[in-house]
Amino acid sequence: MNLSLCNNFHDSNFLLSVNTQNELFSTAKGYSVQCDLTSRIILHFGEIKASFRILDFLNFRRFINSIDIHSKIFDLSDESDYEFVEVPRLNTGHKMTLCEVIQLRELVNGTHFAIELNSMLHEVLFSEQELV
């Protein structure tokens, strides 16, 4: 996915600069934006730069939240020190420490919260306009 598509919009023979990326959430380790042109959620976390359709994002969130951090912390085996995280549709996987998984979880859940909040605000604002 070409992320520059979210920064520029072609109109006839000239290039218009359009603000199409809206930051949803950020942490010390990453941030997420919503691209209005492509209707995608774009996560930036370390070396991971992933673009999601909303359903793919929700599935990725479900996967990240299903990782049992508590049991991995108390498991003394070497395999429990890392988690293999695969980003949907990118065909890439990343070996992450438990700290990185927790930080990614914070970013993903914060992004989800921002999307839900934006949806509720949009619903309330547009329902009030219909009443006026």
C-alpha cells in the first residue's frame, strides 16, 4: 500500500495537497492515523508500518488481546520470552518481546477507543443536526 496516497490527491493535471490523515492515538513507541482517502487505519510501531481495513484491524486487535501475557510472564521457558506477531495481508511476521507486545496492545486498544469515540461523536452530532 502506498502511504503517499494519503498525503496527496490528484485532480486533473495538478496535484492538490489534502489533509487526509487524522491521528487517532499515539504512545511513546508508536502512533496510528486514519486515512480518509483509503478508509484505512495505519499503525506505526517500531519497524511495523501496517495499513488495515477496519475489519482486519478488529481481527488484529482480537489477536493481540488474546495473547496471554500473564501466563507467559510466569513461564520460565525461553519460548515464552517472545511472541511471533503476524500482520494481516502484509505477509510479514515480527518476533516481539513481551514488553513490545504490551506496548503494541496499548497502541491498538487506544486506536480502537479513538475510533469508537469518533463514531459516537459523529452519531450524536449528526443526529442533533437532524433535529434542528
